[in-house]
Amino acid sequence: MKQKIYSHLASIYTHLMRSIDYDTWADYIIKLSQQLNTNKIIALELASGTGSLAERVNKYFDFYVCTDLSLEMLKQFSNNTIPRVVCDMTLLPFKNKFNFIFSAFDSVNYLTTKEKLLKLFKEVELCLTNDGIFTFDVSLENNSKRYQRYLNRKGKIDGIRYKQISKYEETKRIHYNIFEIEFENGDKITEIHKQKIYRFEEYFQLLDKSNFYVEHCYDAFTFDDANSESERAQFILRKKSKC
């Protein structure tokens, strides 16, 4: 029964994300990967979701592995030739190295404590080649303030009714997305997603405690420098040199 519920939830999330411009996002990821000093890209995607981005960038990488915490999300892939692994981004199971590791769709914001963020950096460090790049985007406070009301919506898909409630609690700096779902038989479930909206400066402070340095921090989807007033930021990290 749980598996069926999670399968329905994955379909609803796919439906809700249909408005995302995946082509533009994929083009940006590809351009970021070109900052590597190599023509051979061995890529790892964290929190791949249902593979909408993977389908667009796969052909540009020599080898590409997708991961997600949800098996049901990974089952939604339309391209079944892409290797997929179920895992937590703070507990990566890989022994081989990748020279391009990335995460999109502000997935890093789901790590709601600084300890988890530091664990992510440590795990990625172990999987990244010495000359590789780790890049991820984050949602900042101005994004939550501007767009939270646009994510309040409801609808029906495959006979299942859903309602999404979006709210940002400034004091806790937590953005909530609450999904109320009613199945055809009348059963109801509620899923609560929480994202931590860290201050812009906090990412740099945490990275100072890691073995990474910030090579670039862009205003997302551009190559302009981000700042605390940006809505989203794209971090480009490289390993610190070991003396």
C-alpha cells in the first residue's frame, strides 16, 4: 500500500513541476560543466527526482549516474539507460570518483541543519576528483518572500485530488510546502516538506570549515556574482589544495 501511495506522490510532484523550464536549466548545467579542464566528464547528480533534467543533459556526459532518496521518483525516469542509485546525499555509497557533481532545484535547502550541510560537503569531497567541480543552487530568502503565494494551488490528476500550501516562516527561516492528497476511495494523507532558507553568508562560513573553496557564486542562471539580495545562488566549488 505504501509503495502505491509513494508512486502516486511521485506522479503528483512530476505534474506540479511541469512549469519548470528544464531546457534552460539543462543548458545552464552544461555550461557550468564546461568550466572543467577536460573533455571527459564523469558526472554524478544528487537528488535527481524524476529525471526531467537527466534526460536533457545525459548525452553531454561521458558517464552519468543519478541518485535520489526516493525509489519511486527514480522509477519515473523515461530514459531507463541512465544508471540510478537510491541514496541519501549525505551518505554517498560510491567508491569511484566523479569530476562533476551537481544538485539542482534547491535540493540542498532540504538539509535543514548546518551539520547535515557539512556532512554533504564531506561526502562529496570523498567522491570528487582533485580537479573536479561540485555545483549546487540554493533558494534564498527573497525567493521565498516573492514566490510563496504562487505555490498555493490545487488540482486533480489520475483521479487524485491535491492541494499545495506554501508558507515561509521568517523567524525560523523555514519554507514549508504542505501537500494534502485525497485518493479516489476517500483516503487522505498529508506530506510536509521543509526547506531551510540559510542566510547567504552562512554558506561561505560553513564552506570555510570544509575542504572546499568557492570558485564562483553566481546569481542563478547567469554568470553574474550573487549577493545577499539575490533570489537564488549557484555555487561552484573546488577542492582546496593540500600542502
